Amino acid sequence: MGRGARPLILTHIGGPTVLIEIDGWRLLTDPTFDPAGGHYDFGWGTSSDKLTGPAMAVGDLPPIDAVLLTHDHHGDNLDAAGRTLLASVRTVVTTMAGKRRLSGDDVRGLASNEVTQLSAPDRPTLEVRATPARHGPPLSRLVVGDVVGFAVRRPDADRVALWVTGDTVLHAPLRAAAAAMSVDVLLVHVGGVRFPVTGPVRYTMTGARATELIDLVRPRVAVPAHYEGWAHFKDGRREIERALADAPEPVRDSLRWLEPGVPTDLG
């Protein structure tokens, strides 16, 4: 993990929602705590049904220091219960567009490659850098909206402790970001999202593309997230494992599936 390494504990709550415990900080990605069974409209004729509820209730969460919100405008990344949770969290880091839409005393909007710091007197400072994400095919940004990923590191560390890709396809800026970083743990959003109205077009990485990204990054640990539990996900665990079968051994060895609701020490 590089200089001054400490444990990194991840708890996969469901979908894109992961509790991150690092250096005394508790961070939460993309809060989604609605029960299964809801129907969500994403706009432009796209929608989906939630098939699986969260592995942990909001009331069972420890106090959250900050939310890393890859985007606020899709219900599978921020739902009604997640929006309610934001009111109790001091800091929210999200997109520039999300900052304009969300209320709160400390909502920070980042464009790709911009950096903010999380500071507190009783724990080390963390640097959060926004990484590029494109939630669909070329020229789709005006339709699907802005998304970012997050690279979390200690300012004096020689590696990124955790990279959260966010909902994205594999595209040139993402490849460039992968080449520019040394990453300890990669939290990769998969799912191969597809909608009937747009046919074969994908809006997040398939298992094959996620495997390609892992090969580019070569993290110590790669953790899939946001790959099942919704009707619009087309590449679940089976497809990811199929893609991994032909991947180089270091890629296969790095993959770690998290049991929902179970804190897992990846340090």
C-alpha cells in the first residue's frame, strides 16, 4: 500500500454503495438505501426496477464523515433514502452539476482531475481527486449527464489508496488516468448497463471492459461493484468471471468479491 500503510476496510452495502473505512475516516459512495421493488425513471425513455435491497439499513451505519457521490441524477446512484442521508453528512463531494442541484453546508463540486482535501484535527488528511467518467457512448454526455470517479490517497503516499471508477465506459481519458496512477485498491463499477430504447449501446463497463481496465491498472486488489441488483444491468458476476478466465494471472489473482454487508479488511 505504500508508505505509512494502514488498513482499508470496505463494506459493500449494495449496488454502488460502499462504506469505506480508512485512516479513521468513514466515507460512503453513492448512497442507495431504498428497498427492492421500486421503479426508477432515468429520463429520455430509460428506466429500471430495483431487484435487491441494501445489505445494511441507514440506521445501522456508523457516523459518516463524507459522501463520495459520483452523480446525483440517477436513482440507482442516489435514491430517496440516500438523499435523506445526505442531510446528516458534513461533506459531500460530487460533480459540478451536482453541487448546483444539492443543498448542504459543504457540498463540493469537482471537474475531472480537480482535487479537494478532507481534513480533521484527529486524523490524517485525505486527498480526493476527481477522475474522468463517461456514462455512455461518445456524445452522450448531454443526455446522460456528468459523472466522476474518485481517487483517494494520503497526500504523502506514493500510491492511490482507493480508486472508485464511478459509472463509466472504458474510454481514452479513463485509460490515460489508469496509466497515470499507481493504485492499491480499485473499486470498479461494472454491470454493462443497456436499455431497450437504445438497443446494444452500453452505459457502463461490461465484464470484458472492466477486466481490460484492471489489466491496465494492475492494482493489488480489484473489487467489482454496481454489477447486479437492477434490471438494467446486463453483465453480472457470471459475465465478469467469464471475462476473467482469459485474463492474465495477475488480473485474476487481484479480483476480490465482497460479501454484501460484511466488512472486509483489504489492508
